[in-house]
Amino acid sequence: MNIDKNQITAHNQQLETAHRRKFAQLVEDLPNHEGILQKLVDFQVAIPSWALGTGGTRFGRFSGGGEPGNLEEKIADIGLLHALNRSSGAISLHIPWDIPKDYAAIRALASQHGLVFDAMNSNTFQDQPGQALSYKFGSMQHVDKAVRKQAVDHNIEVIKHGVELGSKSLTVWLSDGSSFPGQLNFRHAFQHTLESLQEVYAALPDDWKLFVEYKAFEPNFYSTTVGDWGQSLLYASKLGDKAYTLVDLGHHLPNANIEQIVALLLMEGKLGGFHFNDSKYGDDDLTTGSIKPYQLFLIFNELVDGMDNKGMNHARDLGWMIDASHNVKDPLEDLLQSVEAILIAYAQALLVDRVALAEAQVGNDVVQAQEILQRVFRTDVRPLVAEARLRAGAALDPIQLFRQLDMRGELIKERGAKTVATGL
Ligand code: PSV
Ligand code: MN
């Protein structure tokens, strides 16, 4: 199903008077809001092809109905999101869950929806039907060179798919590690992984980036071979200029100071990509901003500060993606909520008075530093984000419109109630 422009206009007309009032009140004290609005309009968050179905846990999966059954339908779903919020203009594919059969047709369909192809994701954490060798004991770290080669070849294959689609980056997330002490020689595992990554890196086109994603634990529960930002940075540094660390918010041990991690990675020019989600306990895959919105704001505060310090373009110079797919919400509504939370945190970070904050820091004025940050965090910037949407031709309230038009009902009519999207 498609959303008609007129449906968006009609929806916006219903809400416009109330919106205008709230927006005018908010910007009374914000002299620079025009520049901020443009940044919000430009900011795009990629949607992963595996987040469009209801996620499962190892205990079960409860499909919500109308889930996309193939890549074309996944693109259509992201097209719907983008039509509703104009901030989801990119798709990130996971191979082999979404192998494109006809590149030209897939490219044409994506561009019809205003979508570009963000980072490609390889998968050596699952065995695929017919696969010669198993990843049970790891892929790039494996003691058997033949397994490592299979993992390297798969990644090179993923790059080839990406080149055909116009993607410019590859994200490598490895589940490699060990579950019991003594299982693994850590040095050998690191060395094998590095050598494997070097082979993939050698196949990377000149204008591509390689993102090395880390994760503290799961599915391995004793050690992970790319377990934290230090290890990821070590690989990325040894690989070369086109290799970067990718930060997934759910991949840290509890209470990790992620804002400090991103500040230092940016300082080193080694932060490449970002996976948004939220969590209470681990890699919970909850909606971004649903549990720790203050942390999200603090992370964005460092992102904006660090990118500005390097003269980076906020919208283009890092890969922004949502990586979440939990098991109880409508996945499309959930993604709309995540994008909204990201834009709110970004808008708040843009509002931080950096001159005053620097003064407070130099003066060791701890109280004032906290006041500056929390003043912004406690400001309701939703009218600013809504205004950016209005200017971009999107809906003032995407979730409300999604429900008004009974889009899930329409998708179920189109695709059936028992469809299950590929993914985890
Ligand atoms: C792993 O937990 C991860 O964050 C990686 O980015 C994967 O590619 C993605 O989730 C989907 O499994
Ligand atoms: Mn991730």
C-alpha cells in the first residue's frame, strides 16, 4: 500500500493550528531555530531490513500479521515509514536474509520510495542451508582456515551485492568468541580474525567503509572476539583508513559510559557507524529512547560536539541506523517511535549552549554544566521535530496517521495474517 500526498495534507490540516501554537511558543526563546530545523530535515536514519517483522526471543516468536514476505515488501514498508516521517530514507540489508535477485528492479523500487542503500550487513553467525562448513565454533576466528575462508568469501559476496545497489559500506558483526574458560586461545582468535578482516578489507572498493561492530556478550557468554570498543578500535586501526568502529547501543556491559566512548572514537576519527536501540539489561532490542532517553541525549551531545569539532557533516559522515526488533509492538509503529526519539535527542543536542558549557567546564563549575545540559533535556522539543517533518512534507503525527489509515489492517489484507519476515 502507498500513502497519498493528500492523506498527509488532510492529516496535517487537522493538527496544524495546535502545532503552530506550540511551535511559536517554543521558538520564542530559540533564535537559531531555522538552522536547527534544516539539520533535522537533513538527518536520515536507515532502517534495517530485519526490523520490519515482529522480533522473536529464543522462547518464541509471535508474528503480528501483514509482515513483509520478501525484499520488495520490506522496501515498501520502509517507503511507508519514509512517507510518514521523511526521516527514514535509507535501507540496510542483511545478507543472506535479503539477497536481491534483480539489482536494477530493486534499485528502481527503492528510488521510487526515495530510499538509498545504507550499510550492507554480512551474516556469519548462523549456518545457512547447504553451507559447507559450520560456524558453531566461530567464523573469522575459527581454528580451521577453511571455515575462515568461507566467512571471508561470504563478506566479499556481500560487498558485491552492495556495489550493485549503490551501498558504500559493509558492517561486520561477528558472534565469534567462547562460552567457557579455556575453550579459546585469545591471541590466536584475535590474529585469525584480524587476518580474515584484512582479506575482506583488501576487497573493499576505494570509496567504501568497513564498520567493525563490537558486542560484549551473546551468543557467546565467556568471551567475544570483538567484545568492546577497544578491540574494535584495535582491528580498525590495524586494517587502515577505510575501517571504523561501529557502536551499537545495546552491545555494552551495564552502565557503560557510551557517551565517553563515542567522544573518544570521534576524536580519533574512528567512529563510523551507529546502531540505535534501547535496553534495560543487555541487548534487549527495545525502542530507542524508551528506557534511557537522558543517556541518548548525552550521547547525541557528544556526537554533535565531536562532529562539529572535526567539521563533519551530521547527516552524511556517520552511518545512522536503527537496530532493534523486539517481540510485542507493531514493528512499523515501533520504528516510527525510534526515529522520533532519535530526532528529539539530536534536536536537544543541537540546542546545547556550547560556549556556556565550555566556560563552565574550564571554570570547574559542575553545577552550571549540569544546569546547561538538563535545561535542554527538559525542554519539550517535539514541536521543533514536528515542524521539520511538516517542512519536509511528512505527517505532523506519523503514528496517529498510521493508525487513522489502519495501515496495519491494510497490510494484513494485502499480505495475510500469517506472514513472517526473515530476520531473528
Ligand atoms: C547483533 O546483535 C546485531 O546488533 C548486529 O548488528 C547484527 O547484524 C544485527 O544485530 C542483527 O542480528
Ligand atoms: Mn547492531
